[in-house]
Amino acid sequence: MPTQKKIDAVADIKDRLERAAMVISTNYRGLNVKDMQDLRRKLREGNLEIRVIKNSLLKLAADQSDRSSFMEIVEGPTALAIAYEDVVEGAKAVTDYAKSAPAGFAVRGAFLDGQILTEKDVAALATIPPKPVLIAQIAGGLQSPLIGLVRLLDAPIYELNSLLASLLRELPGLLDARITQLEGQESA
């Protein structure tokens, strides 16, 4: 018979899984208390929540939230890094920590939009530029053809302007020449 504490724990885990944009499964074997505090601090900076969860409770919560496939990346002692907002920032925080982490820490995979990601997928996700940079790149990509179109449409007007300016510069000389020509015809 499950205790109320376990029922509440499963409900809490289920809620976190359903609200999460991405959940990263990690192995934390060999991490001492200081290492775990460092892990929590670094992941908090990346807007991640870290939870050490019993696999039996996690399985119940995953089954209840229709995320049973998540259990494919859970084995042994598991710490979940949960990203509620920016998944790229979360992936970067975990992979950055994994680079300098003690030997016991490893990324097993992640659950994102109903799909299981491998450790390599999480590392690849971490290489995506931040959202403001992506927006700037897209805006630049859209702006470049538009600038070309404006210049193309502006070219005939610029040429007409140049032609008129040239004619205006030559007009006094042409008028003087015509006056001289007409005066020469009157005297003849």
C-alpha cells in the first residue's frame, strides 16, 4: 500500500514532467556533497532545476503523464535536470558542467517534445546560438534580399536623376552655343 508521502511525490514528479520543456537524465554516481552543491548552483544559473528521484516513483509519474518512453534513458541513480523555458540554455548548462564534472557525472539523454534525445543530441542542442542571436540572423537574412530589391528598384530613379543633373550642368553651355548659332544666322 503506497503511503501518502509517495503518492504526493509521484504527483509532484508528474506535474514537473508535464510542465517541463525538456528533462535531461543524468548519472550522478561518485559526486560528493560539494560536487552536488556545485552542480545545483551551475544548473540554477542555466535556469534548470535538478532533482534526485527514485526510479520507481519516476516510472509511476512517467506512466501517469503519458511519458513512459522517458524511462528508456533512466538507469541506476538518476538526477533529472528540468528546463521549464529555454531548452538550448538548459542543454548548454548541463553540457558545460559535464565537461568539468567529476568522473561520476554523465548525461544519459533527454526527453524533448515527446522524443528521446541521446547524449550527442543534447550536446548538439547546446551548440545552437541563443535566441536573440538566431532572431538577428533571421532578420539579417530577410533584410539582405529586401535591401537588394530596394537598390534594384531605386537604380532607374538614380540613373534618371544622374541624367537630369548632367543635362542641367550642360544646359548653360548648350544655350550659349545655340545663342551664338542664332546670332550667326541673323547676321548672314
